[in-house]
Amino acid sequence: MFRKVAVANRGTIAARLVRALSGLGIPSHVLCSEADVDAPYVHAAGGHTVIGPAPPKDSYLNREKVAEAARAAGCDAVHPGYGFLAEDAAFAELCAAKGLRFIGPSPKWLKVMGDKVAARSLMSGKGLPLCPSTGILEGSPADMIRECEKLGFPLLIKPAGGGGGIGMIPVLDPARLPQALETAASQAERGFGKRDLYAERLLSSPRHVEFQVASDGRGAVHLHERDCSVQRRRQKVVEEAGAPGIPREFLESMARKAAAILAESGYDHLGTVETLYSQDTGFGFLEVNPRLQVEHAVTEEVTGVDLVELQLYVAAGGRVQEKLPAPPPLSGHAVEARIYAEDPVRFLPSPGVLETFRPPKARGVRVETGYREGGAVTPYYDPMIAQVIAYGPDRLSALDLLFEALGDFGIEGVKTNIGFIRALIRHDPFREGFTHTTLAEEFVKAKGYAPME
């Protein structure tokens, strides 16, 4: 398949990639910053190269350093994970120029799908309904403000070339728009290397439902959906597969449509079609994420398909429909909690040293992490330190298992959101499947809320 693969990322995803490559018998070589050189996955890999100091612009976002380090290490492929350079067409082109296979979509598709506005135009032309939005906000600040005002309030400012909730800023008060635009552009530049923005109508309490598709440029198969509605500050906190409370026939119809559009278009890798859903309006298309998602593990648990292995297979020229002739059947239910080193109520990062770090080990529980006891959580990166995934025969049993597993997760030295998540998944509306994108915010504001330790 590949001789050696460079892992050009950090934390949880780097650990996941090193483990997956090892299982396939493919040597891995981690490209890390100075801040991550002592991470456990760095030592588990076949080798590593320090590509720069901690700030991402000097290390993980430096295209030339990353590509040259991969080539110097004797790698023939680069896996960018998610975030950083995962959606960077210029980096994919640079890899090709240096004889490296970029494990992701071709540069053509990164340009289309990595540009959220271009992706929306494509999918709309293929018949998917859209959530109302602007095009790329261009010109002077006054020009950008006028375009937003035409869309109307409330609205959400979003980076055109990124994902994961970074740089997304809701604007309810028009007076706050100028500052929101500048803040979003700065966050987008730090996270993705470019400041391009667009605005989207902010809907009231919709569901966030995404559809996993594998495509190879010749055919595509869907792997059902994930519900990612539980969010704080526009970033996902709890994800599950499948989506509760939505008729199965609606979900399957949308999944088939998403796969058919990507196949017809010639899209050539894994992709996630993200939508907002409400009972009144149905599905409204948001974007296509042309990369592995943080929450991919819940799909793996209910389908039995290893998505990292599938990525490598497609990148090596494999036919999706030879490996997956039809969508795999759903089995059971899986739910994931993202564990952050952060204040559990204000959701502000809480860097520090993990004096105690003992993940749960119960049957049916999977933990993805790039940390170990004694490791430092630095202020330079996203504060996610682990993902805890629970699988059960049905949703309530998976939620109960997750609740118990989080209670067994021993962490000292930093604040975490574990108590918040344990309280939330005991919240009656959530347990009954009445989930939506403002549920977590409403829960935090509810009278009597306190984290459960």
C-alpha cells in the first residue's frame, strides 16, 4: 500500500493514525512540534522529526517544513489528520511536487470542498437545499457589513476554508458585527492560514446531522449519519450514531442523496456532508468536510468499518465499492464525549500538567487520546485531551455506559468538562432524544446546574 507514512498532526488524531498504521504493518513517522516531542504517540511511531516550535504557524502549518521533513524521512505519503493542513490544497500540491501521496482528496476537490462557499454552490446545483448564506465576504469592512445586513440577523460568521467550529461567531446584535468579523478572521488565519469568511443565517435550535460518505472518483457508498447537535461555542462536545428521533427513512434518503451527488461529481476521498435539520424545514446543507472527522469513531463502532484504513485504501487507488458493495448495516448505538482541559462552566482552556491521567477501561468503552500521565496540556493548541466512546445495543445503554466510564476517568492537574458531560447525559430532554444545537447552552443556564464529579 505505502512504504512509510508521515503523520503530520498531533494529539488524539496522531495517536489514532500511528496505531492504525501499525496495525496495517505500515511504518509511521511523526512530524511534531517542540511542544509535542515527548507525547506517547511520538515514541510509539517508527521515528519522528521536530519541525519547529510550538506555535502552529512555525510547525504544523508550515507547508515547506512538513513536506520536506516527510521526504527526508523516506516517506511516500503524508496523512494530515484533521485541522492544520488537512484541507489545504496548496499543501496537497506541494506533496505531489515532492513525490508524496497526500492522504486526502485531490487538490481540485480540496479547493472546492475546502472553500465552503464553492461547496455550497456545487451541492445546491445538484439539488440539495441550502441554509441561507452569503458568498465570500470581500472588500472593505463596510462592504462586508453590508453583505451581512442583506442576509439579516441573527447570523453566524464562519471561515470559508476551515472547520471544527474554529472562528465561528454568532452575531445577534448588528452593533457587534464589526468586532465579530475581525475576531473570526484572526481565528481563521491562526487555525487554517487564511482569513476568508462568509456569513450564514443562524437558525433557532436546529439539529446538526452529518452524513459519512466514502468516494473514490468512480463510485461512492454512505456509512449513515452522526448527530453532532450537542455543542458549546459552536464546537461539538457529544456525538452519536445514529441520530435519535428522526425517521429512519428520512435519514437513509438523505444519506443516499449525499453519496450519489459525490459519486456523480467525481469526488475522490472520504467526505462528511454536514446539514442542519428541523422538523419544519427538513435538511439544509451546510458544507462538505473533505477529511476525517474527530467523531469518526462512533461511525466505526456502529458499522464495523475502520475509516482510517478505508482512507489509506482509497488513497492507494482502491475501489470503494469493491470493499463496500453497499452501505454497511447499522448495529447498536455509539456515543462519544470530547474531553477538554477547560473550565467546566465557562468553557475556557485550562492548560497544565496531567498529574493524574487514568482513562477508563470498561468493556464497550473506547478511549482515543494523545496524552499520558505527566504530560503537559499547552495553551498553543485545541484543549481536547481525549475522546471517550461508548457502544451499546441501544441508545440508553450506550449513554449509561458512557456515564459510568466518565466517572471512572481519573484526571488531576487540569480542570475538565467531564462533570458537565455527565450531568448533561443524565438530562431528561437529552436522554429522550430532544437534542439541538443550543441544548448545552440552555442546560448551563438552567437553574440549579452544577457539574457532577
